[in-house]
Amino acid sequence: MSDADLSVIGTALADRGRARMLMALDDGRALPASMLASEAGVSASTASAHLRHLCAAGLLEVVPSGRYRYYRLAGDEVARLLEQVARLSPPQPVRSLREGTKAHAMRLARCCYDHVAGRLGVALTDALRDRGHLVEEPGLDVPRPRGRFPDDVTYRLTPDGRISLTGIGVEVPAADGVRCCVDWTEQRHHLAGPLGRAVLDTLVDRGWVRRTERSRALRPTGEGRAALQRHFGVPWPPPSGARVPAHR
């Protein structure tokens, strides 16, 4: 076989409407074509063409439901690709108060496929590290570019971390290894992989955060704000550009 044809993925991402569709699905939801057309700001016929293109490129898959068809990302590898591209991409300009409000909410807390991202995701990860519940595996010689976190750092959940998370209802995976990814707005690590998914599920199931209908943003409830402070030492809103102080 010859080299990978990067142009297939590059062409799929090159259209702004298709890019907006992909980002709208980056919280793991399956959405109908009509909602994706609205997110992209295009007509129904243009949306259909975009969706066919994205499916052919292997970035989306169709989820039939009766007479209706829904679309979702074709796996977590696509979500990871979007996050990597987002890290290298300039931010879109904010042209209205509504766009500014949405952008601010997304930066505070959002879904990154199946885990928590934004300031909240980073703050939760920092809190686990500061309390010694999440430790970086020793013996790694990873170059650290100035101002950026490396992608290939391995973390391990400690026994105390397992007890702490289990105590608040998190179904902690059996494996101690933990994957983190670099948050594209904060440029810092947040929990990903099975543990990240389990933490998000717990926050939602316990009513501590709520998903928003037309956005990837997460909104903490009053009970959730108190729980985040009590269990993790994370205030609301989470700090920007600074680590959550270690638990004493």
C-alpha cells in the first residue's frame, strides 16, 4: 500500500460548514440533518451534500431511528483528530453578543466527545494531580515545547484516587492507566479515555452538571457547584490559566 491520502480528510475539513457540523457533534451526540444544517448556517440541500461528503470520508456515521436518520462522529479517533486540529487552528471571530456568550460558556465547561473539557475539565484534572490521586508515570523523557503540554504523557490513578472517585459514585475502570488529552482552549491536560467518560457520566447522573440542548457547553447546577467545591476543591467559575491549589 502507498502512503495515506491526507487530502481526503483535509478536503472534508476544508469547508467551514462541514467543520461546524463536526464540532457540533464533538460531544458524542447524534443529531438530525436539520439541526446540523442550522449549526452550519446552510440550506437543507447543502447540508445533505456536506453530510454525504463527511460520511464518505469516514468522519461520520449514520444512526437510523425509524423514519429518521441521525449523524454522529465515527468514533473517538475522529474526536481526537478534531481536538488536535483545533489546537493548531486560530479562533473564529466573535461577531455578536450571542456568539460571545456561547464561546464563554464553551470555554468554561463543555463536552469533548465523552469527557469534560474546558476550564472545568482542566481544573478537575489539576485537582486530582494536586491531591496525589493522579500521578505522571516515572521514567518518561518527554520534550516539553514552551507553552504547550506534551500529548504523550501517561498518568496512573493511585489507590487513594480510586477510593476517592469510587466514593462519589464514579465507576472507575479496572486499569490504573489514565489517558489525558490537551484541551484546545486551555492548552493543558484534561481527563479522557474510560476514566474521563466515567467522571462525566457521574457528574451528569448525579445532576451536578447539565448538558445544553444546542451546544456542547455544560452547565453546573447549584448542587453541582457545591459538590465540585466539596469533593474536588474546584470553585465556579473555574480558574483560568492557574492550577487549582492542592488540597490540605
